[in-house]
Amino acid sequence: MVDPDDFRFGMRHLAAAVNIVSSLNGDKPCGLLATAVCSVSAEPPMLLACINRNANSFAAINDSGHFCINVLRGGQYDLAQQFMKQNGHRRFEGLDWRTLSTGAPSINNALVNFDCEVVNTIEAGSHMVFIGRVVAVKCHGEGDPLLYFNGGYAAVRDLPSDIVPMGAG
């Protein structure tokens, strides 16, 4: 069995986009920061988000049956910090958001919003894996994502153009 601290240390070396997974708790917006988000399928379009069952927003996502994945921009470090320091709907104070199709809050200046309806859930340890069918996508112009790496935030940087893209060889 792998020691949980060894696993956490290893996972610090897996760079991941910083996302706000949002939903509604009644009529109040709620959400949390998540890096455990990824594509499941393009046809039909589906994403998954792994949410800790002890998280404040877990019940809202589970009960409502919808969520929005808001991919943060490299310049939205302050927004990530706001979500770390505040709780509940206070995380959305002063934040410009709207709804797309499901009613889940989509953050207007995020890099992209993926509005999802839950189609399946899988219990996995301390987390629930929510698989969502994407019912709306809103891109907000060009930009780079905010990344989480080695216990801190990072940004994308360009590499020399002679690098062969993955899967091209």
C-alpha cells in the first residue's frame, strides 16, 4: 500500500489547470477550486470533476444535478485566493457571473465555461466523480490557464517552436 503522504508528494508534480466548479445551493451560488477535472468524451461531449464529499459545495452539486467548470486564466490568481479564503456563497461576492443552460454559475471572465448536467456518479475513496454531459460552452477570448504545480500557482510559458507536438511522432 502506498503511503498517502508519498502519494500527495508525487501528485504535487502533476501540473493541472485551476478550475472553479460551481453550482447553486438553493438560489445562492457556491463553488470550489478543483484540479481533478478532465475530458471524458468528445462525442457526446462529457467532462468529469472529482469532488471531495466533505467539501461545502458537494451537496449542492449532488442535489442539483448540474455544475459548471470555469477554467481560470493565468491572471486570475486573486480569484483562486478568494475561493481559498472565503466560504460558501461569500466566495462569489463581487464576482461577475451569469448562467448558461443549467442554471449553474458561470464566471464571466474565466478562460472558458463548461456547463454540465450530471449523467453519472462514481464513489471513489473520499471523493465522488461527477461525470457531466456538456450542454453549453462559452469561451472568453484567448489566454493561458492558471496552473497548480508543486504546491503553488504557475503560468504557461512557450517553448521553442522546434519541439514536436505530443502524438505527432
